[in-house]
Amino acid sequence: MESSSSKITDEIRAEASRLLSSGEVAAFLGFVPGSLPMTVRPFVARSSEDAARLVWNSFCVMNLANYLPEVLKSVEPPRGPGDPEPEGPLPRVGVLATGCWSRNMVVQIQENRIQRDRVVILGISSRGMVDRKKVLARLGGREALKVEEQDHSLLVSGRAFNEEIPRWEVVRDNCRSCVHPDPVIWDIMIGERAGDRQNANRFAQVEEIESLAPEERWAWFQEEISSCIRCYACRNACPLCYCPTCFVDDSRPQWVGKSIEPVDTAIFHILRAYHCAGRCTDCGACESACPMGIRMRLFTKKLEKDVLEMYGAEAGMDPETPLPLSTFSPDDPQDFIVTGQESPKSTGDEAGRSGEVSQS
Amino acid sequence: MKVYKISREGLDKWIKHWTESYDVFGPVEKNENGMTDWAEVKGLDEISTAPGTTKQPIKTFYLPQPETLFTFTSRGGEPDSDVLKETLDEGRPRVLFGVRPCDARSVTLNGLAYEEDPYYMANVERTLLVGVSCREQCGTCFCRWVGGSPFGTEGLDILLIETEQNFVAEALTDRGVSLVEAGGGAREASGEDLAMVESMRQEAEQAMSAMPDTAETLRSKDLMSMYNADFWGGLSESCINCGACTFLCPTCYCFDIQDEVVRKKGRRIRYWDSCMFPLFTQHASGHNPRGQKVQRVRNRFMHKLKYFPDRFGPVSCVGCGRCIRECPVNIDIREVLRDLLGVE
């Protein structure tokens, strides 16, 4: 029986080929098979021959939104720093999008990283991607030489062993707790929409850590990042991280130490997570990219929970709803800000000082 | 070279004896995902026998992250204020037990660039390498493409080869012989043992596809044709430009130096840098000669496969496969090597 992934693969190839040969898009962003079992390689197809190589399976763990601005730029006619914008519409790019990736594209539209009319989105409802590290852990050092994907299991074989692994057991933590598998924006839907998933408690992992005493939480955090080698794979796999110069790369002034001193590593991870607050869609690319197995998406998951609780917002669910932390209205509740008015939390002194400031 | 025979129990005694005068490190199962990494050990039972390489290469012992080169204070009035004090310290000698031949080779290759570096050479001096041959090759292993062997001895003091019941220990250097003597309990290997090891060596080498004269072929190619080849663009389009490949590579040895100062006390450290990072080549003027990702991706491979061989002879890659295994987007150096060898 044909697996659902191979059916999706066939449809992706057909649509991408059609879009490329008709000239509707100048490039198509997808994946091609990797050189190792359980890997794929992000790939930019520019011809229908290229499109025939595209693939879809349970190992598409990198978020394609991360590549989109660069690929869009690559199809624009070259121009120098002072040159005027070219006339007429710019070439478009086709791209695959699951629920979380499409939400990242919404965030990119809201943050003016991409323009909606320049992307043709092939939407796919995600069944959850497999965590290669979880599969490797189950093999306990035995090497997987071949992994065949079926709808509900993985057939893993190596030297003198064959093993069938139930698929859901090795799906990534972020996908297991996902509630929005369907794309929120798309132009062409590949396969059926699955509808929102019922999830008993998508923040269970976070609550487990929240329940610890502060010193235990700090110990957990330090232990979790202790193997970090500062390769920045988590940052670079993330579609939210696009500062022209990341704060860790600033040299004038330098904000954070360069080696693997625990305090420097901690600053990097804390700031990275906070910078993603209200923008992160829990796509899990950071964790999938990490060579050291650090579960850094738990940091952003905590912030996702906070933003949902405090602002009732989830990133990228609706292009018309602004991102909670990049907008304000005059009647926002702001008990936490010291204002000139009497407030139960502010003392007279503070109120007087900040009152002067606000009038000046 | 002297060749010995030693039982499993005998090896355990070696390690226990060595711990009296050396810090002994070995590959230990650390990660939940079945990967091994280097840790101090007291006996053979702690050491993993899993095939393949550890998560991190042994360069952590030669190029510590970070390495303090000097310390200083700038408190006026103190006698050694404003004076850089060298921290070069030979330290307690150590034995790395269970080193794969590919990793051992990396010490020699990096030594070509670091031979005048007192810090690196001090670490070479104080670190003894006891290797273990590879009976199984992983899907990411390609040592035979770049001049290595699963039974290679380059860089090692002792090579252990596991036979049916015992181990054969080839003591390759004087330091290796004295380690065997310090361990005690070894018998000299018989002609039969030597013949068996030789046939194992041939079998293991034949089981892996070889690519002879890789370095020579790469040296003979035109540098600019390689530099301008078409495939760099597509390759860099997949790359996310992180430093996982370079930091986990045994032969990526680039560094930067900084002074870290807290309350007028400081240290000058050398820490790992990566050619994947834009800051690596950022000039003080703000200009960056490798400002684009494609330039950085190209540099990583060109350094290993062209510039280094042109300057020193061998390829700066030992075929351990870590970069292939750990790359988040499956960039495979074997494909790049094939592409470069195909450049006209």
C-alpha cells in the first residue's frame, strides 16, 4: 500500500513542476532525500527536472520559512545598494508549509520579511515529524542503515537486526503536543486538512519544570545547556532569528563571552528564547538542529504558554491579528507599569517621578 | 614497534595501573541517544565498545575550549601589575584510551599547522593515545578516502586490535612501550597473532571503498577552477551556516583570542572560532571579505581539501564523518569531495 507520505511526494512533484514550468514561480523550496537514513536536505528547485527530486516524509524537520527570505531575494533581478526597485511584480517562490511553518510565514508577513503575493504556498497538514535522536536512542548504539517509513511505523534495519518502531512513539515532542497541524495560509492544499488536534495538555512538559523550586529550576536549566558548544545551529535553524547582526556576534561592544563559560551559554539561551516570545510557533527546528541534544524548545514553549495566558495570543494564527509584543493600544491594562496615576502597586515617590517624565 | 598480547582483564589492570600516574579518559556512554563522549575513567568496564566515533573529537584535549594563554592584573601598586603571565603548564600527563585511528590522525594533521605553537605542543607532549582499531565501519565513515585506515596507527602510541579472545597491542612509540610496561601482564605476541592481525587489517581495509591519492589529485587541480565551480551555490542554499560541522570536526582548528577582564583581573583566552560565522572574517573597518554565506561554505571545504593540501600535503580531513552525522541539513562532505575531484 502506498504510504501517505509518498502520495504527498507525488502531488508535491506534480504541483512544483507545474508551477515552475508555467513560470508562476521562479523557484520552489522543498526537500530532497539526504545521504543518510532519516535525513532530508532543504533544496531550491528551479526546473521541473529539479522538482522531480523533491520528497516528503517524516524527517522534514527543518522549517522552510527560515529559507524563504533568502530564496525570494535570490530570484530578484540583481541590483546595487543605490539602485531603484525594479518595476512590475517580482518573481514568486513556491514553498511547502505545514501548520507551524505557515504560522511562521504569517509572522514573516507581519514583520515585513516576506510579501504574501510573492509566495505560492503548498499547504500540508502535518502528521508530526520524527525525532531522529529518539530513534537512535532506541537503537542503543546500533547503526540504522535503512529506515523505511510506513504510515504508523518505521522499519529500521542495520547489521543483523530489523526493528519495527511505532511511529508516534518517536515523533518529536513539539509535534506530539501540537494542536494546529493544518496550515493557516495556503494557496494549494496537498491532501486533506486534519482539523485542530485535541491535546490533553500541550504544556505538560513546561508545567513539570514550573513545579520545581526556583533553585531546582535553575539547576535543570544549567544542566540542560551544559553540553552546548555554541555552534548556533538552534539560532540559524530558526525563521525568527534574522537580526543583521545577532547580539552574540556583536563585537563593538561585545555583549557576551565567546567560549563555553556557563554564564555566557546561559545568556545566549535566555536571550534567544526571550527574543522569540510571542513569535515562536514551536516548530521544533531548533531542537532538531542541535547536535548536542539540548531541549531548548522548552524555553520557548514556556514563553508560548506565558503569552497565551497573559495576552490570549498564539503567534501567526491570523495575519490580521498583530503580534502581541509588537503592538499596543492606549487602553492596554498596564498594572505592571508605574504611571503618574495612583495605582495600588506604586508608591507616592515613584508615581511623582514617573509623572514628571510622562509630562515632559 | 613491539607487539604484545593482553587479555580483557589485563587491559583493565593496565588502566588501573595507569591511573596512578596519568589521568585516563575513555569514550563513555553519556547521551541518552546512545552517543558516547570523552570522560575520565577508572576501569575498562566504564568504557563503551560501541562502533564509530564519540560525539566530540579529541581536539578538546589539544585545543581546550577555551584555553587560557596568559593571566594579568592591572591593579597599580601590585608588583606584577600590567604584566602578562604565561600560563603554559605541562600538567598531569594523560592517556586517552579507545581513540579511533581517524581521531588519532587528526592530532598529527593539526600538528602540521601548530608545530610552532607551544600550547598545542605541550598538550601533544602530555597526552598519550591508546587507539582501538575499527572492526565495523559506520555509514558515515570514509577514512580510506582521505589517507586513513580502520587499522591506522598514525598519531597513536598503542593500537589495540580485538581478536577472538584477547587483544593484540601494537606499541608504536617509545611512550607506548613504556605504557605497556607500566601496565604489566602483557606477553609478546606470537607469529600466529601477527599473521592474524595482518589478515584482519587487510580484511577491514578491503571492506571499505578506498580512494587512492586523494590529496595528490586535489593538489594537482587548478585552484581557481575549484573556486569558481558551479556547485557552491546550490550547496550553500541548503546550509543554515551554523558551526556544528566545524566545532565537531577533529581537524577544524581555527581560533580567536580575547582578553576577558573582571575588576582589573583578566585572562587572555584562545577559543574556537568557525569560518561559518560572519564575524570570523569581519574587518575592523566593517568590511567583510567573506560576507556572503556561499563564500563561507566554500571556504570550509576549500581549506580542508585544497588550501591545506597545497600547503602541507595531506587533506585536512580524517574521514570520521561527524560533520555528515551532525549536520542539521545533511550537507555531506563526501559529495563535495567527489565534486571537487571532478572539477576539470
